[in-house]
Amino acid sequence: MKTNIYILALAILINISCTRDFLERPDQNAPTLETYYTTAEQVDGATGLLYGAAWFPFMDLAFLSIGDIMGGTGITSGPGAYAPYMNFTVSQSDANVLRAWQAFYKSAGVATILINTFENKKSSVPDPAYLDKGIAESKFMRALAYFYLARIYKDVPIITDPVSLATSTDFTVPKYLQSDVLKFVIADLQAAEAGLPESNSGRVTSFAAKALMAKVYLYMKDYENARIKSEEVINSGRYDLYPDYYRMFSTASSNGNIESIFEFKWIENGDWAAANHTQTNIGPGPLLDPVGAGGYSSVVPSINLLNSFESGDLRRGAIMEHGFFRADWTNKNYPNGYTYDTLETAPVGMRIYTATRTNSAKYVIGTGSNGEKVNGASNNMSTYILRYADVLLIYAESVLGDAASTSDAIALQHFNKVRRRAGFPASADKNILTKDLILHERMVEFFFEGDYWFDVQRQGFAKAKEILDRQERGEYVVNEGVRSIAHMDVKDTFISPNQLYLPIPAAEVTLNPLLAQPAVPYQ
């Protein structure tokens, strides 16, 4: 029987996602391995899915719920999909827990099938170089999926042959120790590093593999290898900090900029899952609702984040506060430009009211009045997953390691480079680094990029609790004209090391009872 791997990957794994998804059988009349993947264009077309749409169920809501609400850089008000992430009461039946899980296994599953397919195809073509690149590209994507899985759920299954699983009679798969999952990630990234070119026309490169490897090594506390890999990226000279921090997040013309090492790519006029909808979820309604782009303000900057910016930090400019103005953003209510107005005196429909009187401006690109490709709730702004600023700070932290402090000159140089872009003069350079200083810098650099929770989490429970207990997660209230804070913290709700990870979805445990059993070593 001829196996249509292409249809299996693009139809089965995209449209369905649970463990039993791998039980589907391919269409025997569709294109076969013998007739497909004969050109680089066909391989690129298959791997292209892994740059955006396959990840959408995670990127839609869970990305900020986990990375920023749990991390304390964002908050949400009232009940709803985001609420359990505010106080660490996320259950096995939570919809976003399931959707994230599905997204990761869809992405990993498609990548794995493509890896195996390309390997099988190599013997039948005269020059398999284009297949080798597709294999390396797919291994990078699989590594990224399993890195998310290991950080979010801890111990998880590793599936390296979905087709064999689909044809077996035993569909249960054990979960493997997190440490082994991370080793699997490193192995994939080493293969990607060896097989990817240094330049790849907007796709992942060998340097992207090095950068992600550095991030994984840092998470594993393998500081020496984190330093080596981050240093290789820095010394390549291929990347630099984008000069305008706010602009980097506010226009699709910044897609693929000199700072971006890896990003998810979106299109505004395709399927719903092919577009960026972040501004619909977090942007201000008075700006976006009149053009059908939503603007739900579902997650807004926390008071904890707002209080963390030093005076003069230009990164705060990526937060909309009262008086924020964009002359090029117009709609029927703002024909002469959009003003962010939090005052009660604002005309009906023009006042913005959120829990902290702010909105994040990251990934908010406006109404389309300035030429941005905005199609209702969809746009084509990329989502940054790896930036050069991350690599610089990884290097600094890897030099520090577990020491109390470091005054290493190169570590300070890279750390201060990030701060200089934020508007701080040379006279404000730091001359000693500590873990708390680096974590603070990462928070104000990467807020609303779905990442800060993992920085907190990798400190271990005791340090994570110390960080979270200090956070103000409340909101502003006004009584008789006086503004105060309705205080909220997680001192009484973040109480167990188990809360460093989310539960495996109940629906998956029902399908695969081994997920309820202790993790085993991966052989």
C-alpha cells in the first residue's frame, strides 16, 4: 500500500490533534511518496505550515495566558478564559490547556512525519540536499514544540513515528521525564544546526538553531553550553538590535528585521488560523471596534509591570497610556488620528477603560488607515519567538550562572547594549550583574511576548514564589475621584511546586491512561 504522507501531515494532523488522531488512515488515491517531494518548492510548501498556522491554537489565547498572566506582566479582569491563569487555578478541563497541547502535538506531528518522509525519499533522488534542508527545518520546529511541551506540562510523550502508531493496535504512549524530553530537543537542534544554511530567505537558519539551543541550555542550567551557543550567534555579526523598540512591534514592515532570529509568520487574507489576531484580543476597542477589528482589552499590562520601568525607559512607549497618540491611525471617531483617552469626559465610544488604564501596544498595528494589511480581526504582523536581545541576555546570564554576581566585561557589554537601546545613557550602564537584575531586565524587555513566565518558572519553586509573592496583580479603582488599587496577589494560591506546570488535559488522559502514570526514562 502506498502511503500518502503529504495528505496525512496536512490533512490529518492539522484538522485533528488528540492521541487517536494518529489512527487516521491516508487516502490511497492521493499523491504518493513516489510522485511528490521531487522539488525544493514542494518541500518548502510542506514545511511552510510550521511557520504559523499549525501553532495558532496556542498563539490565540494560551500564549499570553501562560507567558504573561502567569508571569505577572499582564492581568485580566473578571471571569473568562484567561481568569484561572491569574491565580494559578487552571484545571485539567481548561480549554486553553487542551488547545495548547493540541497545537504542540500538531506541530510536532507534522514535523515528524515530514522528517520521516524526506528521509525515505532521499534514496530516490539524485541530489537530496533540498530534502536534507527540509529535514533540518522540520527538526527545528519539532524541537520548538517539545521545548514548549516540556516547559508547560513537564513530563510528556515523545512520538517519533506517528504512522507506525496509527497502524498499531496499542495507542497508549507513556510520558517521559522532562530531562529526557529536553535532551531530545537538544538532539533535534544539533541536527538542525548541522543541516540548515546560514541564510535561508526568511526561514530558520543554523543560527536560529544555535539561538534556540542557547535558550534550552539556559533552561537546563547548562550555563557553559548556553554561553557557547549564544556567543556563536553574537560573533556571527548577522544580527543586531532594531533601533526603534516600539516600531518593531507596531508595523508589519518590521517583519524579518535585523533583530528577529525566528518568528511566526501570518497572512491577513487566508484562513482564520493563518492570521495574527493579537491586536483583536488585547488592543483598545475605541480604536479597533469601528473597523471590525475587535479590541477586547482581554489582557492588559499589570501594575507590577508598570511599576517596574525605570524613569526614561523607552520600552514603556510600547504601552498605551492616557495621551498616547498616533496620527496615522484613523477611524470614523478619530478622523485626525487616534488618542488613547482614559478620562470620563471623553465622548461616548472614545473613552478606553481597562483595569490598569493601559493597553499593551505590542502587535497592535492599527486600523489599516496607514497602509498596514488589516482585514477585520486579521493582520500579517509576525510574532517574534527569538530576538537578538534574548541572545544577548542569555549570554550575560550564562556567564553569571549560579554565582551571586559577575562583573565580567563581555557580559556587561551585552547586557548594557540592550539597555542602551532602551534609551539609557552610558552613564547608566551597570557594572555588576545579579540574577535579580537580569530577570528584571528580561521582564521589561520581553513583556507581552509570551515568555516571562518561563523565566520565573526556571528559578525553581522557592525563588518563583518569592518573585510572584511580590507582584501586584490588582487593578485601579476610583472612589469619589480618588484612585486606589484593589489589591490582588497570589501568596495564598501559588503554594505548590506542582503549579510550576499546567496539568495534562483531561481529554488526553482519558484517551491515553498512561498519561496519569509516573513518567519513565526515554530510551
